[in-house]
Amino acid sequence: MKRFLLFWLLCFSISAWAQHKTDTLFFENFNGNLLDRTRWNVELNNHTDNNEQEAYIDSSGVLILANNLLTIKPQYHPGYSMNRQKPNDFISGRINTRNKYEFVYGMVSARMRTAAGAGLWPAFWILGNGRWPDAGEIDIMETVGDSTWASNAIHGPTYHGNTPLQSRNFFPKGTDVTTWHIYSVDIKPTSIIFSIDGKVTYTVTKEMVEKYGNWVFDNNKYLLLNFALGGGYPQGVNKVSTPYPGLPQTTVDKIRAGHANFEVDWVLVTKN
């Protein structure tokens, strides 16, 4: 009986592995010490979005690959310019798969954890390949420094910014954003379903969206990972204005000490 049970478990595992491999559309485990530039674009910016306080740069000191992890480590860099209209005092990282890997429907997941600290704004999200907000945005995971919750949201032509289509999801007692979690979204022709560690946190249907405007999620989309600092969303939550909008001195000190890390173990897209 025991041998039969072991044989059945082995067959089941092989079958599950084969099914997973067949259904996989995209998988990134950040193996090695260099970012795969055939899959990922590293963004450089010379403007400020949402009154954020960082400049995104292409640097191995900010985008770190080691131990099969991608770590985005922002740094304090007073007066950083890069031909920006307004110099900022922080540098950080943002990557995307635009024109390198795109998809329409599927289950998108990532295993990640992030430091806590008011104004730290890591995100795992999706954009439609087109003009924002007309092409749509899907925010799989955002947090702005309160370690007790992460949020989901979608944005479109007439429901962006302070969108009515969003959910703040509190973690069970004993865990928070600083521990490893799998954040997912299942994108279908008539629904977008978010989950954390396999538990559904928020469901948006096409019917719900069309109360506010057009459903714009049947297009090509690409993945993004970034670590923003301060700005409108964090400031709206923590009400901090000094020394930086949405970014208190305690968090600045954490960044300067090198303790503000956003770590990503893997990113996966499968058929739904």
C-alpha cells in the first residue's frame, strides 16, 4: 500500500510539473548576476511622476542580481540630476518587458517581499501597450510603507488616479509585507481577479468597470517592477510633507543605511 501511495504521488507530481510547464507563457527567476536584457528594459527618467522623489537609473548598485533574486535598492544621492528639470535626492530602479514580452490574458504572479517604512512605494504592475490611461493599468501589488497591507487597483480612461476600482488588503496576524508572499492577478475577457498567496483579495468584472467607462483590458500588456519613494500616493496615506513629500526622516535614514530593499524571487505568467 505504501509503495502504491508513493508511486501515485510521484505520478501526480510529474503530471503537475508537465502541466505547469505546458501552461507557462513567461518565467523569470533572476538566475545569474546580470539582468536579461532580451526580456527586460531598464527605464531611465528625466521627469517626475506623482511628485515622487527618486530618479530611475540603470545601475548594478540599484538593480542587484544575486542569490537568484532581483533586489531593487534605492540610494540617497543628493542633487542627482541626469538632465532632470528638478534634481532629486534619491535614485532607484524600474524595469519593464514592453515590446520584449507582452500578453493579453493570463495568470500573472510574483513571489516578493519588501522593507517597510513610510513612503517606500514598491510595485508590481501591468500596463497596456499604448497611451496611459487609455490603454489601462493593473496594479497587482502596491504598498506605501504601512507593512500591514498591500493594495490592488485598475485604472482606465475615465477611472484613473484616485480610482474607485481598488482594494486595500490587510495581511493575517503574524505576517506583513516584509515576509515572502505570492501576489497574483488572473486577467480574463470579462474579469480581473487579484489574490495573495492563493486567496482572492479583489475581483473586478467588466460590468463593474463599465459603470465608470470603457473596459480596455483586451489589448497587449507588459509587466513592470519598480521602487518609488514618496510622492502623492504615500503622502495621501501618511500625511508627511517634510523632509520630502510622503517621505519622513526615519525612512530617509533607512534608505541611507541601505535597509530599504524590494526583493523579487520570480515572475510567472501562465495560461488561465
